[in-house]
Amino acid sequence: MSAVLAAGASVAPMLESSLDEIVRAERQLYEFPWTRGNFKDSIAAGYCCVELRRGDRPGHGELLGYAVMMLTPGEAHLLNLSVLAAAQRRGYGSGLLGVLAGVARVRGAARLLLEVRPSNAAARQLYARAGFERIGTRPGYYPARDGREDAIVLSLDL
């Protein structure tokens, strides 16, 4: 997996000053969005929290996406990878995923894990193209309009 971002985009650590903008985007993208507290807690816990922006100056420019990844000894767990609707299908998701995989590899992770909703076809395609393999299911993992939705657990050897 390569860590190539589209031209004119940069990744930088997620800033607490960006959280209002990120939470607004999260609410537009998901029926059951992460809260400001979820992002703030992830930053405070030392997770790899990044924002993807248009422009060559990290931390400045139009927000295109963001991600949160937890690193533990030997593996990484991708908790949130989101690309704003207007920026989707332009390679930003795969570029951001590649950057995160590179960070995980450098930090000593042998594999990258994540959960994805079965109903999220676009994300499932992104992860399949990146080489992730299905390793299990977490029943009732996600909140859903009619109760709960399972999660497909995916893994990528780094």
C-alpha cells in the first residue's frame, strides 16, 4: 500500500482547535456520528489523530478528511477514517489510509485492524482495494436506525 496523497493535500496532527469543524463534518457524514468528546478523548489518549486538508501547509486549508488510529504493541486499530462528501472518490481516502498504514508500520505494528458496516459499500471497496481481508464479525457492534448493525472485522498485514 502506498502513502501517496493527491497533489495539493497534506496530513497533519488533528488540532483541538479543528474539532468544531471536524464534528460538523462528522454529523454530515454519519447518522450516528462521533462526538466532540470522542475526538478530544482520542487526542488526549495519544492516539494517532490526523486531519487531511487541501494545501501544502499542514493544518491550514479546506478540510478534506480526518482519521483516528489507536496503536498498541504489534498492531494498530483504525477507529475512524472519514472523507468529506465533496472530496470523496478522488483518492483522498486511499491516500489517507496509506499514510496511516505507514505510521503504523513505522511504530512497529504488524497489522492494521478495523471494523466496517456491511451497509457501507464504498468503505468496503476502499479497504478491499487496499488489501484488507475479512477476519470476523462483531454482532450488533454499530447503532442502527432499527436496532444494531453487525461490523465486519478486517485486517491488513503490514
